[in-house]
Amino acid sequence: MTVALRAEGLSKQYQLGATRERYKTLRESVTETATAPFRALRSTFSRGNGGRNKRGATSLWALKDVSLEIQEGDVVGVIGRNGAGKSTLLKILSKITEPTSGFAEVHGRVGSLLEVGTGFHNELTGRENIFLNGAILGMRRSEIHRKFDEIVAFAEVEQFIDTPVKRYSSGMYLRLAFAVAAHLEPEILLVDEVLAVGDASFQKKCLGKLGDVAKQGRTVLFVSHNMGAIRSMCTQGIVLDRGMVKEAGEIGKTIECYYRLIGALEQDSAAIADDGVIRSGFGPVKVDCEGSATVAQSKGFEAFTTFRFAEHASGFDLYCMLEDMYGREVFQLRESNTDLDVLGVGAGTYSIRTQFPPLWLSPGLYALSYKVQISGTFGSTRYVTDKVPIDVEGTSGAMSTSLLHPGVVWDIGRPQAARQLEVRGA
């Protein structure tokens, strides 16, 4: 296999809060040069500055020691939480940003869909911007001429192609920008969260176009929070967390790692009151299916947790939510304290036990969580648990994207003509 992309020890550091240098006068420059030895001696005996430089900046490692190797023709999903370093990685690979340390090798012509609309000029028409933006993205003029009609049709702006883009709606503007970028023909395509462009139907068209690119045997790095799009397009995956590679390999394995990661790291920001004091909250959530942490598709299971009320409340609403690994909501249950026969909500720790019947979910990874909305003297307060992963094992349905695969009993009657033939044959 031919290597298309390779990175070794890739790191990128940013300085936060750095103040901009002002221009110095000649006298200030001479004075600084003369006093430099004394300032250096003084700094030798001074204490460390706790990660800050001399101008009050703090350092942030957007990427830290990232090493990876991607083969030609691989379609790789890059996933992770916000701030994990996904966009920084693509910017380094596309030569927009230089790494602080390490190196990256790219073998082939690179096309980047990183910031849709970069290079558009508001005073120019859509037609003029297609040629301008295409040239910026590396397309030859003959190539733009050849694809012009296809680009315009894809963007659905035929009627306005000779209108200045400053008169376009934001949706039209982004559709045209994506259409230009999507019609590049590079060996390597770097895509960063472009599925937010336009309405639902156009997003589907965008995804289809990217899928066509992947089927042509090109190497694709695809950053998205849409796990459905990642799973349908990609064969390999990379999970980034705080600038480091957490998992790399088969896409199903990496999506599972990502889902477990957000379940482990997603803290209850709502459990802290406005004054920063934690007043009450949930205990850990435990799931049990006949003594096993894995839920059988055809069996019921139980979930346990606790909740502590720090003071008397006038009432509460308790919620239980289940999502699949794509973030689709399977259900959200809600019960009030009166529904649960808790009439006096006093201070203390309450145990919560939820019994679920067989849900007949399609096999895969899901996330269970609880939420409580408390009615108190000074308004309402909300507390949420972490998302707890649930593994469902069983028989897959014909449609892998469906949420449910119930264990139904089939009964198919034979046609009347077939029965008559059997009688005659007898």
C-alpha cells in the first residue's frame, strides 16, 4: 500500500493572552540593549512564572505528539470533542499552519474544505467568484470552465449567478462556496465539518458528493460531529482528545471509543449553582441485566442511581433519557414527584431504581442518563448525570440504521391457488 499521509510527533502550541509588541524608539532600543545582561542575570534568580511568558501569555497545546499513517484510498473519520485538535490537524496537513514540532508528509495534490467561503469577494458576482475561488483552491481555468455548469447546478443559484454575492442570502453564499470546493479533483481531500451548510436537503446532497469522492478511490480525512455521516462514509477512524490520539483503527471501534469518552468526561455543568457551590446531585449510574453490564436485546434490565437533596424542595421532575451512538433520542421519560408518590421532598439521599422491559433495540452502543428539575424557593435548578454507555447484544436487523429490531412472530399464508393445486395433487 502507498502512504498518502504520514505524521510523526506532530505538535502545535499556541500562546493565549499574549500582548502585542509596540514599536520602540531608537533611545528605547539602545537602552534595552545596554541593560540586557542585567535583566538576564535577574531572571536567572527569579522564580518560575507558572506556565506564563514574560508578557502574561499562557501556552496551549492544540496538538501533542500526534503520529499517524494513512494509506492511499483510505477514508478516515477524525472525531473528538470540541477543542480536541481536529481542525488544527487538518490545517497543518493542508500547510495552512506550521507545527511547533514534528513533521507531516503529504504525497499527492491536496484539496481542503476547511473554511467554506474563504476567498469570496462580496462585490463580485457568483460567476466571477467561482473563477476567483476556484483559482485560490488550486483549480486550473480550463478545469473551472469544464465544471462551471455542474457547480452552478449543484449550488442551486442559476437565477442569481450574475448577481453580486453580497446580495445572496447566507444559505446561497455557503452553497456556492461549498459547490466550488466540492468539485476539486485532488488525490487527498481534507474536509472539516462542512455538513452545517444549508438546509437538510442540501446537507444530504453535500454528504452524497463527499461519498462519491470517497468511492473514486481518493484519500479523505473527514472531520464531523455527525456520527451517522462518519459511519456511512468512513472505513477508518481517529479519536483525538486534548490534542492527543486516543484511538485509531476500524471506524466502529473508534466511534465506540469516542462515545465512551464523552460519557466518561461529560461533567454535570448544571450541578453547580450560580454561586459555584455544589448543592446536590446524582450518584453514579449503574446498569444491570441479570448480573451483566451488557444488555441482552430480548431481556429487560435495571438502572440504579441516587440523588441527594441538600434542602427541602417544593417538588421535582425526574427524567430518564436514552440515545444511540449517533445522538438520536430513543426515548425521554418524565415523572413528577407526585407521580412517584414522593409528596414531601425533604433533604436527604434518595435511591432511584428504573426497571425497563425488553426494548428490542438494534445491537450497538447506547447512552443512558438521568436529569432532575427541582422546584425550589428561588426558582428551579437542573442536575444531569453523565451519559453511561450501554452495550446491547443480539440479532441485527436488515436495516443497520434502524433503532429497533423487535422479536416478532411471522405468519405468512399461502395463496389460494397453491392450496388447490396441492389438493388436486393429493
